[in-house]
Amino acid sequence: MSDLEPVFLIQRVYLKEASLEQPNSPQIMLSSEQPAVDVGIAVDTLQVADGIFEGSVTATVHATIKEKTVFLVEVKQAGIFEIRNLNVDSVQQILGISCPQIIYPYLRGNVADLIQRAGFPPVNLSELNFQMMYDKRKENAAADGDKLPQ
């Protein structure tokens, strides 16, 4: 293999952070009302060494009944990726689209499992279009005169 061939390798995928809060248990568990569920997703990248990057996807799931918290879950799934011999735009696209697509199924499983282990029906996160999310972040960064993180 040539030293200049493009390289994209998954070194590992791991659960970086997980937290669960149930501040109103056990009383709220007796409610027959369906909770309102709000989900937030964030994508982040960090260069940890030359050609080595950490990509992460964080999900925050907040369930409420009448403005009282049923549960609050935050899970950060991450991966270490080796990316070499590509131009900056290609690296940014891989970090903003491909890496989150690889990490996200693990995140979905961990979120559903954590919520179910807490005694609630699992919350199944929807599939996401990381290409669209990347394009929107890129558009917003251009409007603000910023560059996308590398």
C-alpha cells in the first residue's frame, strides 16, 4: 500500500458518557399520562493526534409529565478514527457525516437500553440524515464567517 493512499479506519467505538436522572420517582411512575419526550442530538469532533480523530454523537432525552421530569438521559457515544492523505474538505465531510453514521446505531441502542433498565418503555431514536445536518452546520458556519471544526 502506498504511503499516499487515502486512509479511513475505525479504531474503536465506545460509550464515553451516560447519565440518567429520575428526580420525581417513584411518584411519577404511578401516573397514567403519557410523557412528552424531547430529544436533542449533537455531533462533535476532536483531533487527538496527527491523522487521529475522535468523533462523538450525544443524545439528550427529556421526558416530562405536566412540566415535571419523568427522566433525563444523556448519552455520548464516541469513536476513534484514523483519516490520512485526504484534503481538508474530505476530512471534514468524513468527520461530519460518515463518523456519526457509524457511531449512531450504537448510541440508539444504548439510549433505549438505559431508559428500559430504568423501568420505562424504551425510547427508540429516529434515523437521522447526517448529510443534511452537516450541510446545515456548514451553511450556518459560512453565514457566521466561521469554519467547521476539524
